[in-house]
Amino acid sequence: MNKQTLFHIKLIAKKQALESIIQDTLNHINDVRYPSTKNFWLKEEIIYRAKLDLIEEIINDYLNN
């Protein structure tokens, strides 16, 4: 396996991990048992979505070259 393929596989794995983290974050936001943590999780969701956008941009740039 060459370095480019390995890089691509790692990016896809990171993308999938971030998607899973975002889903867990949304579950925490909607958890009514801990309303005091909602603001924290909203901020975390923004950070994770920004990371996901960056990873998707890198993947798209990589695939278009």
C-alpha cells in the first residue's frame, strides 16, 4: 500500500470518527437529565463540525487531484 492510499484511508477514518463524535455530542445536547451541560456540548459541536469540514475539504481536494 502506498503512502497516498494510506493517507486517504486515515482521512476517511478520521471523518467517520468525527461523525460519530458529533452524533454523541448531539445526544448529550438533547439529554434532559443534564441541562447545565448543554452550552458546553453546543460549543463542542461547533468545534467538531469545523474539524469535520476541514477533513472533508482535504478529502475532496485529494480526490480531485
